[in-house]
Amino acid sequence: MEEGPAADTDTDTDAASDQVSGAEAPAEEASAGEKKTPSGEAPAVEESTSAEEPPAEEETPPVEKAPAAEDSSASGQDTSEPDTSGQDTSDPDTSVGDGPAGPPDEPAAPRKWRDRHPVAARNVGWTVTGLSLLLICFALLMPTSAPKFTPGVFLRIPVEAVLGAAVLIVLPRRPRIAVAILAGASLGVLTVLNLLDVGFNMFLGRGFNVVLDWVLFDDAQSYLKDTMGNGGAIGAVIAVLALVLIVLVLMTLAVLRVSNVMTRNRDAASRVTLVVGTAWVTCAALGLQLSGPGIAARTTVARVEDRVNRVQATLKDEAAFAKEAKKDAFGGTPGDQLLTDLRGKDVMIAFIESYGRSAIEDEATAAGVDATLTAKNEALTKAGYSAKSGWLTSATYGGSSWLGHSTFLSGLWINNQNRYRTVTAGEHLTLTGAFKRTGAWRTVGVMPGVQKNWPEGKFYGLDNVYDSRELGYEGPKFSWSTMPDQYALSAFERLEHGKKRDKPLMSEIILTSSHQPWAPIPKMIPWDQVGDGSVYEGIEKAGKDPADVFYDSKKVKEEYGKSIQYSVNSLIDYVVKYGSKNTVLVFLGDHQPLASVSGSNASRDVPVSIVAHDKSVLDKIDDWGWTDGIKPDKSAPVWRMDSFRDRFLTAYGSTPAKR
């Protein structure tokens, strides 16, 4: 079907009609004087010769015709059939030749599909136009989080559509096409960004940051490769790129289609635009709404403004945070004035992946997790340990665990990748770094989730880092997790904790078995059977398929809860079996699980506990108001995660540097 260019030839066609009429007059005069012309010299007098009519016997010279054919051809109209019906030549569908008549025996041009099936062509045209309009409205009104996709959201009037229609109607042909293409491509880009917002809100509890979050796609690809294999990851990447391309192309074509239809029906389109615009103004003035957002919508305008504001805020934050990171109350404290009340203790700082408040309080997971915490608390008590617990508000949600780790250890609010890069490139004192500065501890890191070189180890003040390649694991991966938590702790015992040392040990341990997609989940086995991890082959094969769990809203919560139980069991059983009178354990979650598990309105709180055999260690934090045991009470204090470092350093004998 024809697009916009056909509509722009209306004025030219009227002029062409006058020229055609002018061309017909001398032709008629020539016809009247034909009898006076000697035989064999009569000129051609018809405007065009029908392909079905027999040609004249004499050679006929070409006759100049009305100069409207160029526009008609440009509009995409069929110009292959001459006008022999006497129709008004001002019809834009009328084709007027601009050259000599074809050979006498030239066959009739084939009729186009739309000419043979005009009703079907008209129905297809209206269907395509309707779908184009719906696609545009969907893009202009779509929300950025999955729970907000309700019918009421799309029963609104987008002001962007009204303004866009008004502009396209009045523009001349070439500028109109350029503006339509630009508008369609821009709307396609905004749609892709909105889809990214939906995904980020689902997984990370926040929208997509166009400045900082591109680096996360590399992590996403690694995650897909770990969980789906190399072929599956490549297929997923190709599918995503194809989707982006399809969205951009379809949105551009949709805007062009609607633009062309409006131009061919300029008067009707102007009236409709005026009526819809008036309705928008009325609804906006009266604040009319349909069970939720107002009928008069400016969703896209507001979203663009929000993105611009976030970009500006991000750029400003980078400079402001660089100054903030240089300020440190303990940055200049000498080593002999740090952590004096923990000297001689073996200190473990353990992060449990995705261990959030929802694990303890959500109905789908609470029963199993609470039972595990209760049982392990009894085991600790029986082994002579005591514990206190509270809540910390993490700087991240649903993922980006390194932001939670760095916030907890640095005492700075690291809630984006830019801040993370800034702080890790500097010399800000971390909690682990404070232990190293004293010279009284050997500091090590156990990082089963790290699968390549990790330069941040120097920033954290770790003497040695054991990543997944250095822990000696010969068993299978459990989806994203490179090895079971029990094995990682067993390797820690073999490589560091179980060896004789001339100084106590401070260790940072990351436990990954509770990382999404929470299938398959390892099982606890006797510690003396862990070996090199090959024993886990059968356990992994007997586990559940990630695809059967991750996309089932009920199963995913159940398996998430089981993964937390496994991690807690591994950690506490290790302390009970291998700990000593000098053991101090600090363990916490790095962030809440993704929104499909924790809920769209869940807090960012994670549990934190301190376990010690020496009761005097816990006496130092009596004024914190924490709950006894490893399960924090709902009413226990909630602190920002970045406040823990200074509280911990102060509680255990550290002196702020003099200014």
C-alpha cells in the first residue's frame, strides 16, 4: 500500500490536471481538422493509446503530455495502464505518460495485487495502520516494572502522541519523513531502555543507569555461560540483539506508517488530533483517572526528564564521592592503635550470598530457615559459643554482591559501579586492611566466585587470595556457584586455618551456594568425605534443573530458602568442628535476593551476627542492642551497612586518627 509520498502529490496533481486539460484542447482541434489533412500525415490525437485498441496504420509522432507523471511515479502508484475511461485526470491515481507511446504490439501491464483485490488490500492497510498505532501507544505508556503492567495503564492519552501528530501533519514531505524516522528510532531506543528498567527492577530493585550499568552486561553474559553453557549464552545474546534490532525497526516503520496515513487524510487527521488534544487538556485540568494513574499521560516526557536528571546526578556524584572517599576517621590511625581488643583472636568475616531479611521473615522460606537457625544456635551454645545479631541495610539489592562487600568493609556507601571503581583505586582503609595494618594478623581471602585475576585483593589488604582456580576443586559446578560452600570451607581449613602459624588468622570468606538460580543445591556430607570435591558429581546430577525452579514463583522461593539453610549449616558446622577458644566469626548477607523472591517492596535489610567463644568479645557490643543468638529479632536495630566498620573498630579498641 502507498505511504506518505502519495499524499504530497495532491497539489501537484491538481496542477497536472489543468495541464492535461490544456493538452486535450489542441488534440481535439487536431481531430476536427483531421479530414483536411492529407492521407498518411494525420497526427496522433488521443491522450494515450489503450493497449487493447489496434494501433493506427500510419506512423504517429509522439505527443507531449501533461507533466504529472513524475509525481505519480514517485508516489508508488501504478502508471502502467493508460486512461481510456474519460475519468477526471485530477485523480492522483491517474497516470499520465511523459514519453512516446509504446510499440503497437506491447502487451498490457499486469495489474497489481491491490488492484485485483481492493477490499482485501484496504482491510490489510487498516490492520497495519491500527497495529502501528497500538505499538506507538504501547511504547509511550509502558511502565518500567512488571507489576505495573495493568490494563488501566494503557487506557490513557499520551500527550507525546498528540504533539507528534500535530508536528507531522504540518511538515512538508521531506522534513516529515526525516522527523518520522528520527522519532521512530528515538521511541525504539526509549522502549529498549524501558525494557532494561523492567529487567533491572525485577533483579536489582532499581532502574537501569545509562552511565554506569553497561559493565554489568559482561557479568550477565558470564552468568548465562555458567548456568546455560557456552552455546546457550551465545544463543541468548543473539536473541537479545535481534530483539533490540526488531524493536528499533518496527518502531520506526510504525511511526512512518501512521505519518503517511495522516498526511493522505490531512483534514481528518487534523480534526482527530484537535479532539484528542482537547480531551487530554480537559482530563489533565480535572485530574481524571481510571483506578490509578491519570488519563492525561506524559509518561515518556517524564521518563526522559528522569533519565537526564539521573545522568546529571551520576556525573556530579562521581566528583563528590572522590572527595568523600579521601575522608577517613581511621585512615591515619597507627597499626598499634587498631583492634587492640581482638589481639590473638582468629577472626572470620563470612558473606552468605543473597542472605536477606526475607529468608527469615517470608512465609515461603521462614519455617525452614528459622528451624535451621534455631538448631545451629543450639549447636553453637553446646560448643561453648555465644552470638548476637542485628540488621544492616545493604547498598545493593538482588545482585552486584561486590557493592555490598565493599560497603561493609570500607565504611563508605558503595551503591554503584562508579563508586566501586573510585574506592578500590584509592587507599581508603578497609576493615580487613585494618587487621593487616596492625601486623598482628595474617590476612587471607577465600573467593570461590572469583574466576580470573582480582586486583582488588590489594585494596582490601589481603596477604593472599584463594580464588576458584586455587582451591583445588575437581567436582562439578552447581549452576553459577563454582563449588559447594562446604568444600570452600574445607579447602580453607586445609590451605590456611589448619596449618601452624606464628600469628592469628583474619579471613574474608565468600560463600556462593545460595546464589541464584538456586538449583541444583549441594547437600551436607561428612567432612572427611569432601576430598577434592569429585564426590559431588552424583549430588549435582541428582539435583533439580535450574529452568524448572527459577521460572516457577513458588519453587524458586522454596529452593532459595533451602540454599540459605545449606550455607548456614556449612558455616556453623565448620565453626563447631574446627573452631577454637580464640575463634570470632562475623557473618552476614550481602543483599536481599531478587524481587521475584523477596517481593517488589521488600527492604534491603540483611542479617548480621557476631559469634565468639570468648564471651568478653560480645560484652564489647552490649550497647548495640542486638538480639542474643544468630537470628535477629524483628525489632533489632537496623543500621546502614556503611556504618558497621567504624562501629566495629571503635568497639574493639581502635582510636580515630588525630586531625
